[in-house]
Amino acid sequence: MASALAALMSMPSMPLAPHATPVDDMVRLARELGPASPRILIKRDDLLSFGCGGNKVRKLQLVLADARARGADTLVTCGGPQSNHARATAAAGAAIGMRVILVLNGAEQAVPTANARLDRLFGARIHFVADRADRAPAMERLADEVKQRGGRPYVIPLGASTPLGAAGFARGVAEIATTALKPDVIVHASSSAGTQAGLIAGCALLGLQPRIIGVSADEPADRLQALVRELIEGMASMLGAKRATIGLDREIEADDSQVGGGYGVPTAASTEALELVARREGILLDPVYTAKAMAGLIARIRQGEFNEGQTILFWHTGGQVGYFA
């Protein structure tokens, strides 16, 4: 375990957000949910000190170090029209002096809002395609065009959810492990699987034993579990870690009960969760990811799955810019 952990923590990193994010106690939300509510803490990655924050910043710190080491001058990535990952990549490119090309599915807004507006502010070049299936081929084509012009492209898959990106998130677990905090459960939004893979691996490597529940924003539970397992296996190979050392022996809990009408489509439960957290804690969630994750947590508390003696850590993965879409 020690050697794999040392390998993880010594990986080259682009220090976009070098400061640990705070953990706040959601006392008023817990009170709202009744006397049997567990203690609810929130890890504020929405406050990561770069590019409007969010989990993608943690991933990009390792991914961009690799891009720089390979001599890249152009980052090519993809996402939805309001992609948090696209916005974070656009900001990162501006900060380290690399061009950024974004492939986004859907129609261009007449008046860009939220992340779409920030993409342009950070100077990204944006290419639109009809749907999700068109994104990967378009990225490869645009990367080839960069090469033909003498550039050096670096293609970042959706959400930076690669073993390297997941390792970037795993390093963030050290911010919990170095405190007295020992959560019984960590709940977070899960979609492209990198965050959940990073949490599982990071907790395993750092000796933490919480249940980790990824609440899906779009994927069926079995698909999400398979993606998480694949990424952890890739991390194990990259770090020279044994299966048990990196968490491959742990249960992968994926909750698809909050998907509703699909990606980016709010539900009654997610709208309630967003409003409850705003009105009890003054904290903004986003309608695509974190509101659905919080809805999943609230549902479990109301169903009596947890008790007042437990501590639940809700890992806020950012995305609040999406509220203004």
C-alpha cells in the first residue's frame, strides 16, 4: 500500500488549485430532515480555487501535467453544451498557455449562458456536433487537423475520466485523511465514473473505510459500476497496486434512482434538494449533478437507512455555474 500511495502522491501535477477545500457542517439541513438524521457534512469542491471549481479541476491537474510533459500545445476535449469539464479545460488552457478546442453536442445558443459563456470568455474554440456519438470522431478529426498545421494536440476523453484523471481525484482524499474526520458514508454525483473511481481508490490507499455511494446523473447503475471498476483497474496498473490495496475488493455502490428523465433533466426530488440546501445552508447545488446526488441522500435519510450516530460526507463536485444556464 505504501509504495502505491507514494506513487500516487508523487505524480507530476499542474497546481491549478493548490488549496484544500473546506468541510462544512450542514446543521440546519440535518435538523430539517428530522431528529433521526445523521450528521451531514459537505466537502466544498465547488470552492476549488480555479476556473469556478468543481471535480474536473482535480482531474485536470494530473492530466495537464501529462499533456505538458508530452509537449502538447493544444487541448481537445468534449462534453454537453453546458459541460463543466469543458469550462474547466478552457480555463486551464488559458492558465497554462495552451489552445483549447471543445467538441460540444447540441445546438449553439443564440446568446450563450453559464458554462457556454465562460468557454468563450476563456478563449476556447468551439465545434458543435449533433449528438453524443459524434463527439469522439470529431475530436480525432480536429486533433488530426492540428497535427497537419504543425501543432501538437492532446485529446482528453469525456470528463477527464481516465485512470490518470481518476488518480487526480484520489489525491484529494488526502484532504480528509489528514484530519480527524472519519465519515461513515461518502455520497457524491457520478456520471463518467472518474470521481467515484478516485474516491474508492483514494480511500483504500489512505486507509479509510466509508461506504461510497455514487448517485448517477444519467447512467444505469450496472453501466456506471462497470466504468468505475475499469478505471480502478487502470489505476492499479498505473500505480503498481494490488487489487485490495486500491479498493477493487470493495463494493461499488451506484444509485440510479434519481436519473428521472435523463441527463440534465431536473426531477421534483432534485428541485426540492436544490431549494432545501439553498434555503437552509446558503449553498448552491447544480440541477444536473449535485442536486440529484443530494436528492439521493435525502431519500435515504427519509427512508431510515442512516441514523443519528453516523456521519455522512456529501462531496460537492461543483457545477453550480449550470444553475444559470
